[in-house]
Amino acid sequence: MKNKQKRFIWLPLVLFIVTVLVAACSSGAAPSAPAASKPAAEAPKPAAEPPKPAEAPKPAEAAKPAAEAPKAPVAPVKVGLLLSESGNYAALGKDIKDGAMLAVEQFKAEGGLGAAPLEVVFYNIESDQEKAATLTKRLIEQDKVVAIAGTETAWDHAPVVEVTTKAKIPNFNASGGFFTLKPELQAYSFSVKPATQTTSALFFYLKSLGVKKWAYLATPDPVGNLFGDVGKELGGIMGLQMVGDERQPITDKDMTPSLVKLKAKNPEALFIMGSGDWALIALNNAAQVGLNIPIVYAGGFTWKSFAEGLTPEAVKNLNITAVKAAAARQLKDTDPAKPTIIKFADAFKTKYGKDPEESHAVGFDMMSMMLKSVKAAGPDPQKIKDYAETIKGAQGVSGFVFNLSPKDHIGVDWDGAAVLQMDEKRNPKLATVIPDIIEKLSAEEKAAVKKLTVDKPSIY
């Protein structure tokens, strides 16, 4: 019994001593670490986690360089512009250029060619045929243009179209001499100055004045010769007889010898056909020899040169064939072309501080037709030419509506033609618009004249 009591006495004592020893060991193991960070008896470390599978490369990162790198510049599309800023046709060339550059400005403002910049390469051909040909070659061979606009007269247009046709580069011109070109030279050329229509309009006008006999003075070139022939035929249709026909070179400075001969024929009207300084001299000479009769004029000129250079006697009898745009604000409100013409006239006056003349409107239409074709077809000369041949119902700022085809690279009738006079301040005065006169012709006359001018293909 005693032994049993002794065991019970020692048992608590042993338990107490063990507890104290364990507590002492625990407090001395890692005094600075939290108690939960290291167990009293370190368990074996778990096996290392298996390595994570390698992440697949992110494709988006590899594809970014193209978007982040600077884009390569888009090559500009180049077109050419050939006009005279010096020489005999300088005034005319400068006016046409003003109209053309307004068209470029508006084209760019409306979006241009999209991402591709448009570059207009201009050269002054100096009213010189040889320079015109040389600079046309430079535009094609060095500047790599896809189309060319210009020139201003038949004189300097002929050598240009020789080059453009051979190179198959489309040419849009304001020369009025398109119809004098050989058929093979018309294939890549487009004209916005329908000289046949505007000039034939003068015969309608003479008929409306009651004229029966007329005389003709012109330069001895393809344009002068052709209108002599057309005049005889048109006059015959409308009962107008040619009683005299004289020619003097563009370089002449005195036309009185020819005018004296014509006066002796007793004409009731005189038709003068020529351009530049030659025309100014001829008109003044006609007044000097006493030809006090209606004088009708067609050719390349600027209103300013006539207003400043003509004598009062010459102004008194002068009637000028022109386009409606030259008298934009005098057109009837019912004229279908007036909204388009007035919009152009307002824009021109804003830019240049004056109302436009015929040459400004023709320059605008020339450049607009070319740029429209380039935008639609792209920078491919053949496609530009092909597209231009499909243009239909295009209202020009000159007043004409263009309906082109593979066989007709002018594509107008008389809807844009007018006759102007000079008022007391030498400003344009609208005498008539040709559609009003045509309405008064007989059915037979309309049919015959239409067959001779409008229906006759421009590619003769």
C-alpha cells in the first residue's frame, strides 16, 4: 500500500519536471520569429512543387511592330499643266491657269485622291511650239505624270498632242483647236472648249440681226482655214453669203491691207477669227478703215486685254462669241446652268477678287475633267482615258454639259454658248444666249446645223 502511495506521489512530480523542461526548450529555440512560423518539432519539408508548364508566347506582342512602326509615305500622283505665262499668249495662259488652280484647290478640299497626295507639275511653254513639245516630253519621261492639262491655243497644242498620243498619255486641253487635229492625234485628247459650237453660234446671231452678206478675216492656220469652210456651209444653210475672205499671219502687226479689200465688197457684217495681239490689232484696224457694221469675233483672248486695248470705235460694233460663265450674273434665273456657274463665279471672286471670264471657266473645266478621271480610274493613263470617254451629263462651269464617248472627245451642243458686247464701262454685257436663238430657227435649219456641228463626230 505504501509503495502504491509513493508511486502516486512521484508521478505528478515527474510530469511537472517534464513540462518545465519542454517549456524551457521551446522558449529558447527562436525568440525573434512568430510562434506559428516554426513548429516545435520540425516536420520534414514537403516535396518541391512540380515546375509550371512554360507559358506559350503571346502572339499579340509579336504582331505589334507593324502598327507601331511609322507608315511608309504614299507616293504622290503627278499630273502636268502646260500653259503660257510669257509670249504672245501669256495673258490667256495666265487666266486659264487661275481657273485650273481653283479647280485643284476645290478638288483637294473635297478629299482629293484619298491617301495619295496630288502633285501638279506646271511648266511655262512661253507661247512657243518647240518648248511646248520639249516640256511635254519632260513631264512624261522625267516627272512621270499620268495625265496632262493644256494648252491654251491650237498653235501650241499641236506639238503637245503629237507627244502625248505617242506616249498614250491623256491630254485635256482648252485650246479650241481639237477639231483641226488629224484623227490619229485625237484618240488621247479631250477638249473643254467647243470652238465649233461657239463659233457657229455667231452665224445664228448674224441671222437674228437680219444680215445677208458677210466677210471673213482670219489667220492662215488650220483653225482659220476650217472656220472659213464651216462658215460658208453654215451661212449657206441660214441664207448668209460670204462675199470676201482674207488671211494674214499671226505675226503681222497691220491688217489694214486685208480690211480695205473686204470693205470694198460691201459686207453687212465682218467675222474676225484669231487670237492674242493679232486679234486686238485686227479689231482696231477694222474700225480705222471705216467698217461701221456688226463685227463678230471668235478666238483666244482675255477681256482685260480687249477692255484696255480696243478703241471706242472698235468697241461700238463688237460682238464676241463666249461661254455663259463670262456673263454669269446676267443669266436668267431659269437657265439650268446658272446655279453651277454662280457657285463657280462666287468661289472665283472670293479667291481672286473679280468675276471670272471665259478663259477662267474653261481652265476650271479642263482641270476638273482631268482630276475627276484620275480619281475614278487611278494612276493608270489608259484607264484615265477610258474613263473620260464615259463621262455623261457633266455640267461644266462654262455653261456646257459634257457627254463624251469613244468617238466624241468634246461632247457638247450649243447649250453653253453666248454672245457678249461691252457696256459703257467696258464690262461684259450679255447680248444673247444661243439656245434662245436656236429655238427660233426652222425645223429644217435646226436639223441641217445639228448635222453639221453637233452630230458630226469630233474624231473626223
